[in-house]
Amino acid sequence: MKLYFIWLAIHFLVWSLAILQFSTINEAQISSLSLFFLILFILPLFSEKKWIQTGLFCVQLVSLFIIFNPTEQWLSPFVLLLHALLFAEAVYYLDRVKSLIVLGVQMISVVFLVSEAMVTTAQYGFGSLFYLFVILACFYYQTGHIRLMEIQKQHNALLDEYRKMKRQLVLEEEQARLDERVRIGHEIHDSVGHKLTALLMQLETLRLSAEEKDKEKIGTLKNLAGESLDETRRAVKSFKQRDIGGLQGVIRLIRKLEMESFMKIHFSVKHGAFAAPLSGEQSFAIYRAVQEALTNIMKHSSTREAEVMFESPGGSVFRFEVSNQAPPNPFFHEGYGLKAMRERIEQVGGTLEIEYDRNEFIVRGIIRLTERRG
């Protein structure tokens, strides 16, 4: 689009100087001039239909012949420049064969114009050399342009293949990690789980045959073994989950977005965030909140850059923040995603804040940490 406006500016400059050379303009010349500029404006609309563009270029050449048809054996010096400019456009938009067709029509038009005008030998020689150099330069550019387009197509194909390979690699790594977790979960279930179940049965048998004074102690041991079995089952169940929360899950999410969606994410960890005693529910809620915030940036923001920050000041609270540059939007309101994010954070004892000023959109969550007990 930028190059089209450059072509347009050059045409207006040359035509402004060329029209000044005319003392009078008849109706046929005005109609041909209008047709020339009409084709100039609609030419980009047929970028995918090269034969139509070829025909339009030929019609422009015919209109040039009518506009500059020499009167009293006088030929405007700008006709050569306009022909060269039109041929340069044809070389840029068309391939080699179609460019040669336009060149053939152009040569016929130039021959008729020169044959009806009084041109000196010096002018004829200068015009021929100028036109020859223009043709050679245009075809040389076209050769390089075609080669560049082929390289660009190869680059795009390689880039698509690279993205597919990266995506496949991430999927394979995720599947391998999930398989390993499932295997570990099965081992825990088969070994620790079965032994705890056997221990529960033996403790119950011992409690039934024990004296009254020992039944309370055995019951306490049985409850402890039951709690251990429940924890083991929850751990095995969490191993089978595909999503991983917390800091590890956020790092994987950022890695995936940077590889597949080409986002630029600045991730920082401050003030003891690594050592924060987050529960499993809190860790997973933070992961989901960051995931939702980054997804909103991809959907609604014009930039592909964001900042993610974790910190635990004083060890009593955990704070996360996702921010990005965003233009002002007077119609902004919290949608379903932000409301669900707020509810999830509140369920684990936290609060969610949304700040949206004229230059930045910030999602900030604060979760109160449970104290570690010995």
C-alpha cells in the first residue's frame, strides 16, 4: 500500500508538469486522461488477476497515445517519461511474459507517436538509449524481485514448518511429562497406597482385640494412617491432571506463548515468591488467573508485549500482577473471564484488582498465605 501511494505521487508530479505543456486540450484528450487515472486507481483491486492488470496497462498505453497524439508535428518530452513510468509499474506488478506483452504494445504506441512527430536524429538517439536503459533496468529489477518473492515463499514455508515442529515438540514434551506423572502416580498408588490400606486393616484388627485403655491410641494411629491414605490418593489424582499450576505452570505457559504466539513477556520474581507457602488450590488459581489475563491481552490488545510479576512481601501475602500497554476504551467492562477469575481468587482467600488508566491495563491479585506449622 505504501508503494502504491509512491507510484501515485510520482504520477501526479509528472502529469502536473506534462499538462502545463498543452496550450489546448480537446474532449478526446480529457476523456483519455480520465480513463488513465481511473485505471490507475482501480489497478490494485486486481492484484490477484494478472491478465486483467495486463489489459488495463494496455488500455492506459492507448490512452497515452490519444493524449499525446502530436499536433503540428510537436511531441511532448514528458511522453517518454510517462511511458517509462508505466512500464516500470507493469514490471513490478506482472511476471516476465505479461511484462513483454505490455512492452510490445508500448513499442507500437511509441513508434506511431514518433512517426507522426518531427524528431531530430539527436532526440531520436537520446530517446532510444533512455528507453533501452529503462527496459534493461526494469527487467534486471524484475529478476531480483522474482527471486526475492521465491525466497520469501520459502521462508514462509520454513517458518510454518518450524512452528509446527515447535508445537509438536511442546505436545510431545507435555505428553511425556504426563506419562511420567501417571507412571509415578501408579507406583505410589500400588506401593504406598496398598501398604497404607493394609496398615489400616491391621490397625483395625489390633483395635478390636486390644484392651480398652489402648483402643484410643490405636484409633489415633488409624486416623493418622487414614489421613495419609487420603493425601496419597489426592496426590495420585493431581498427578493425572494435565494442567500444572503455580510458578512451574506459569513458566510453561509463557514459554508456549512466546514460541507459538510470538508474544514478548517480561517475567520477574521478587521478594521471596519462590518460597511462598502456597496451597495447591491457591497455586492453581494463580496459574488460571495469569493464563486468563495473557489470553485477554492476545485477544483484545494491539500489542504483543506484557509484564508478569510475582512477589511475596514479608511472606504473609502473595501478589501477582499482569500488565500491558493499552489504548483508552470508554466502553470497557468486566466480562465473563474477569468475573470468573475474581471468583476463583476469592475462593482461595484472595482479592483481585483491575486497573485501567489511559495507557496501561493491570490485573493484580493478592492472596493471604497460611502460616507454616511445625
